[in-house]
Amino acid sequence: MARTEIQIKIKSKNSMKSAYELAMERLAKSQPIVTLTDDQKKQLAELDSTFKARTAEKELFLKGEIQKAQAAGKFEEAESLEKQLASEIKRLQEDCAAKKEKLRQSFVSD
């Protein structure tokens, strides 16, 4: 094999991109990567912290109620409270995600 053929093969192998790299390039074209400032990161972190606190508050309250219901032998009530807890956590997570997205959109439009 001639030296130029080897060099061409090496160059073509080096220029090959993985499916991941190609997908990331397409994504960057359709949705440009936004670099956040420290202040923007802080705002997102504060929002996250607020929702984590709300979630912890709900969990503490409802888990206490669940334990009381179980101790009193009210298993149906305990099950209902567990479903309520799961629903509240899911709702809080969705609210947090929506508010984060709204905040991110405000960063892009600024």
C-alpha cells in the first residue's frame, strides 16, 4: 500500500463522526446551546431550593399523618394519604420544571 493511500485512510477515519456527535450537531443547530451567567444559575438554584423545601415540608407532614393513621389501624386512610403524597410530589416537580423552563425562556429573550 502506498504511503498516500494510508494517509487518506487515516484522514477519513479521523473525520468520521459518531452518531452521537452528529445528533449533537443537529440539536445545536435547532436549539442553540445557551451558556448561563452566574446570576442566572443562582436564580435557577434558588427556584430548585424553594421547591425542594416545599416537597420536604409536604413529605414530613403527610408521612406523619400516614404513621398516625397506620398506628390507629386506619389502613385505608393511610393508603389514601400515600396516594396524596405521591400526587403532591409529582405536582410540585411539574410546577418546578415549568417555572424553570419559563425562567430559562426569559434568559433567552433578554
